Amino acid sequence: MSTPSNAVPGSPLESQATAPAVITAGRRMYWSVRRELWENRSIYIAPLAAGGVFLLAFLIALAISPRHRHEPLDIPYEFAAALIMGTAFIVGIFYSLDALYGERRDRSILFWKSLPVSDLTTVLSKLAIPLVILPFLSFAIAVVTQFVMLLLSSAFLLGSGLGVGTLGSRMSFFHMSLMLLYHILTVHGLWYAPIYGWLLLISAWAPRAPFIWAFLPPFVIWGVEKIAFRTSHFLGMLQYRLTGPVPSTTTARSGNLMEMMSALTPGQFFSTPGLWVGLAVAAIFLATAVRLRRYREPI
Amino acid sequence: MPCIEARGLRKAFGTTVAVDGIDLRVEEGRILGLIGPNGAGKTTALNAILGLTSYQGQLRVLGRDPWTEREKLMRDACFIADVAVLPRWMRVWQALDYFAGVHPRFDRAKAEGFLAKTTIGRSSKVRELSKGMVAQLHLALVMAIDAKLLVLDEPTLGLDILYRKQFYDSLLNDYFDRSRTIVVTTHQVEEIQDVLTDVMFINRGRIVFDCSMEEFESRYLEVMVNPEQIAAARALKPIHERQVFGRSILLFDRVERQQLAALGDVRTPSIADLFVAVLSNQSGVAQGGAR
């Protein structure tokens, strides 16, 4: 009011009068996740590479071994999915271990904390990578890989004079993809949550060498239990967590993936106490990681 | 409402007390220089102000508790920490996208305008930029934020004189507008003397000196005393005395200029000289050739 003459059109003051943009929590989350993908390109490169390598191997197999042409088994399809998901799982582990440690090591935590993004948003966006992004990404890559495999074997079958009908007699492609999605969402998205929660917690806490801090304690607990009580409940618990909520007769990860997944209906899966215990543990780990990040400074 | 208000601010790491009961009040529109030796507690105090570290005592920044409300505070405050902390993998366009994505007061066009004056390419990675360019990039990002408080902790550390000068020039010309508040720490005190409106010395976790630059200029005078008048000069109780090329330079607090003019050449001291004087008087330790 005192100096209206200052408000000359086009003066620098004018541009400052613009109202601040409204930034919703969802938008902050979206950009936080994008930032993770910028930094860690292995999140999509590694599963893509796994799919590509598998396709190459499949093509070679088709070309040199005629047996495959006549027996278009489901197994290579499952194996492709398992390979891609396994790659994504390993990427998820290493990503989670570095997620809250790397920013302290390279001091960029000071930069991230200078922006209006809460520790909760940051930790959740980092959790979203192994729990949401990697599962959906590996699902998409697996389906595309399997579809290309289907096309390739169809082409070879046609070329060898056999009908494409033999493929149709197998589990339908759509059904297979649906089962895969179910497996990925339940096991990778929910069942593994405490694993990633633990890794993020260690990543937020470790003064150095998060890898050792993440894997040594379980090892020590296992050893102490073995020597002191001559039992291995802890190891059993870890196995249960890693292999998924399936009857122990089908724990072998190789081959019978479909069997494994169809072993549990959604009703059975969601009434497994282990799922809810795991999610509760994951929530505690994450809450601690959020709290820790507030106190964390560069190392 | 003051921009920053602290009462009895204290922070200890184990048995080491980094900040030992600071009372501080920074009004809106000031440019405060926080000067202190290494390990004096400057960075710890600034970290408390920015919500990066927990603390004891009372502290309000822009009316908020920085420790519990860092996220909200960072909508109105921003900072450049002591060394280059921009993530090295980041590309310039990614930094612009990200700021525009998460910061409600970020003006992308403004940042692009600042960057256009530099040689920084849009697709360069931070690791490919020189130290000076990283500082330019960070400053361009920060200046495009319409913030009320800007905290700079050794922002020009390791930069050459050209970049340092340019840094403070653009800060004054393109950013500061009397409604913003800037707090800056640096070891290159001489370079910011003309920039500041207030100066504060901190030593061993305490504020040992606090005054506005107007007061500083009217209170303190430095005299290069003619050798024959040294006894008369010392009778006026200088707060500090040092020798340069065999001549005594005496620093006076609240002594009339005319009185001093008779003793030798009078001039306004540099902040660095006063800093040395205050610190050596305080600790009794000879610093910077004081005796």
C-alpha cells in the first residue's frame, strides 16, 4: 500500500505474486518414485535383460533341438517368468539395501531434505519400488516374453508341419498370465513385504556396510538357536517367508510354479496368519525406518 | 513475527556440546552472516534451524518447530548445505522436473532463465559439471523458489574467486528483495562484508558477538597509529592491537573518530579483524598475530 508505484507491470515483483502451485501427496509420491527410477535404472534394465537373454536361449533351443518343437511344454514359460521375477527379486534386495544408505553416503540426503518432501513419503516411495513397481514391471516383461515365446514356437510348429492346436491344449495363455499376476501380487507384493521392510530399516540405520548388517544378524540368530536349543525354528521361519505360504511339499521353486500358485486360493492366502503377521512386522520396520531417516545425517 | 527465534538452543553429541545455549532473533528482511572458527557450532545451529537435527531449548523458524515440521517449513525455507550435495547421477532437466514436481513455490521458467546465463547444458549430469557449475546450478534452483528464508552454509567452499563473486552478486541482484531473509556462514568473511546487514560471531557453541552492520560501522574504528603516539593511543583502551609491517594497528570500540584521527590513519575495520579481536579477547588465546 505504501509504495504503489513499485507495482510497475513487468517488474520482478509481479512474478513473485503468483500463487504457489498446489502439490498433492500423490504428486509428491509420483515424482519421488520417478526420481528413484532415474537414479536406479537397473530396476527396469535388469528384468528386461533377463527377458531378452531368455528369449535368445529359447530361440537357440528351438533351432538346435527338435524335441522342443514337438513338446511345447509349459515349463519354459514358467521358467521364463521365474527367471524374470528372480532377477527382479535380486534387484529389489540390492535396491532396498542401498535406498536409504546411499543418500547418506553421497551426502545427497541434505539435498533431499531441503525439499518439502516428508520422510514418510520418501521411505514409502522407496518401498514402492520393490513392492509395487518391480512386481508389475516383471509381470509385464514376463508376459511379453512369454507371448514372444508363444509366437516363436507357433512359427516353428507351423514350419515343422504340426498343428498349432497342440499349444491350445495346454493351459491358455490368458489363464497363465492371470495366475502369474496373482502370484506376483500376493507373494512379491504382500508376502515379501517384511523382507523389504527389514532391508530398508537396515539401510536407514547402518553406519556402514548395510549388506553385512542385513544378513549377519539372521545368521547369528540361527547359529545361537542351533547351539543353545538345538532347534532351527528361526531358519524354518525364514524359509517359510522366502518360499511363500504354500504347503511344504511344493516348496521346490523349480518347475512347478503354476502348481505352487494354484495351491492357494485367494481365500486361503488372505486367511494365512503368516501374511498378516508379516505385514505387521513390515509396518513396524518401516515406521522405524521413517523415524530413523529423520535423525540421519551424512556419513 | 521474527523469521528465526531461538531461546536457550542447545545441542550435545555425547559429551561434546556443539551448541551451548544460543539466544537468537533474526528479523525478516535481514542478511545475517554467522561467523565462527571451525567446530564453533555454526553448522549444528543451522541444522537445528533447518530441522535436520534434534535440539533442546526453544526454536521457532517462520513460526514453526523445524524438527517436527520440516516438511512444511521447507515450503517457505530452503538451504544450500556446506558442500555440493546435488546427487551426482542427476541430470539438469531431472532436477528441474523434480523441483517443479514437488515444490509448490518453484518457478521453473525462472530457474531456466538463470541457467540460460550459464554454460550448463540441460542434459548434463551433475558429475560432469565442474564444482563452480554445480554451485551455479544449485543456486539457480534455489533462487527460483519463492522462499522466505534461505540458509547458506559455506555455499562457496572450494570455488574460485570469480564464481564466489558471481554467486553473491546474483544472490543480491536477482534474489534478495527485503522481504526475504538470508543466513549465511562462510570463511571468506571479507567477501560478504558488503552484503550483510547483520553479523554474528559464534565460538564454542555460544554467540559471542551480535550487531547490525550499521552499528558495526559506527562503533568500530581501526587506527594505524603513528609510532610516537602509541602510548596515547593505548590510553584510549583499544580492544585489540596487532602489528603490520612494524606498525601498530589498534582497534577501538565507541571512540570518537576525531579523537582517533589525531593518532594516525582511521578506517572501518574488516569483519575478519574484529572477529580475531573478539575471539582472542574472549579466549585469551593469541590468534592471528594478536598481542
